[in-house]
Amino acid sequence: MTTIERLIELKGREVWSVDPDSSVYDAIALMAEKGVGALLVMRGGKLEGILSERDYARKVILKGRSSADTPVREIMTANVYYVHPEQSVEQCMALMTDKRIRHLPVLVDDRVVGVVSIGDLVRSVISDKEHLIEQLESYITGR
């Protein structure tokens, strides 16, 4: 069973964030530049929220707001679900499925040490299954 600690060791601990007072336009531009679907909203190293493409679509575009004039704090999700490094990929997938979210910050003592996406988790599960299949094939064929 793969842990989140192992997953972030493999994928990297890079975290992209934005200040709550930044404009939504600047946040979306950063998401596009970095190729990510969400940014953590942080002030002084403290997690205050998360901003996703879904937040942007539902709270800016559909409401006819201006992304240049709207601060991130007005549309971010403030109630952030998070995980700890010792949790398993399967536990995180269950949380994401239950809460219908796609990104989870990884925290140690209220300090962000990484972020995992549903794509990261799916890739990990597929990799684990492929490895298991290879082991079983080797066992069956006597290699």
C-alpha cells in the first residue's frame, strides 16, 4: 500500500500558491503557466484556502464577474480538506470521491509539504497494479 509520503517523494514537493489578495486573473494565469488545476491560497506560509478551476467557472464566469477585479479570497474554498503523509493512496482516493474534490494539500503540523491530485493517485494505483501483475506473471511462469 503506497503512502502519500512515498507519492510526494516520487512526484516532487513543489507547491504552487497564491495570496488571498491576488486577483483571480493572476491566479488563473499562474495555473495556466504551471499546468495545474488548483492553487493553494496561502498567507505567510499558512494555508487559508484552495482555488480551483471549478471555483473560477462557478463563482466568476457563471456570475459574470471580472477576474481582474475579483480577489482570490472572495471565491476560494476556505474549508480545505487535507491529508497527512502517512495516509494511504486508497484513503485519499476515498476522501476525494466522498467530498467530490480533485486536490488535497499534504500537511505536517499545519505546514504544507505537498499537494496530490486525483491524477497522481490514479497513476499510483495503476503503477502498483502493474507491478503486482508483473510479480504474479513471474511467479506463475517461474521466471
